[in-house]
Amino acid sequence: VYNIPVSYHRDGDNVTIVTKRLRRWWRNFETPHEVTLRLAGRDYFGKAEVEANTAVARDFMLGYLQSRPIDAKAFGVRDEAGRVARDKVAALLPHIVVVHIEIAPAA
């Protein structure tokens, strides 16, 4: 059992984690694996996998960073007008990994 604190984005039964590629834990999910997550004090079961489709990862990151200005600032992806820039997000993709987890409440 490994405990890895991460920030995440939750949309219903989908949890998405963005991590730096240089970290190694995400490699466990290059093929889908079952996981147990603790979110807001509650346990969930789920299946985690790395998002291999670059276009899907890019589109997720565009929406994610538009909704989280502090993360957009940290990633340095804003243009001169302060908007999240598509080309800067695309340039970021080789340095990050997007992990998707579909969850269900634990029994």
C-alpha cells in the first residue's frame, strides 16, 4: 500500500490527477489498475490509467487550467492578455502526465 497525496480534479465519478512526468508513481498506471482513493475523508474504489491520447490530455488541461487560475499561473501557460494559451499548454504536455480514475463508493 502506498499513500501519495496529490491535488486532483473531480467531476462526478471521474477523478483526474496531473503530475510531473519526472515523478515515477504514475508509471504503475500505464496499464489500468484498481486503486483505493481517500477523498474528503471517504474511501472509494476505482480504476486508474494514464491518458495516452495527447489531444484528450491537451483538451483536459485547457479546461482545467482555465478553471484554476492559480494552477495556470504555476504552469506559466497564460498569454499576454492573461488567457490560457493553447500553444503553451501543448508545449507543457511532454512534461506532465494526466491520470484518470473512474471511482465508485467503497462498501
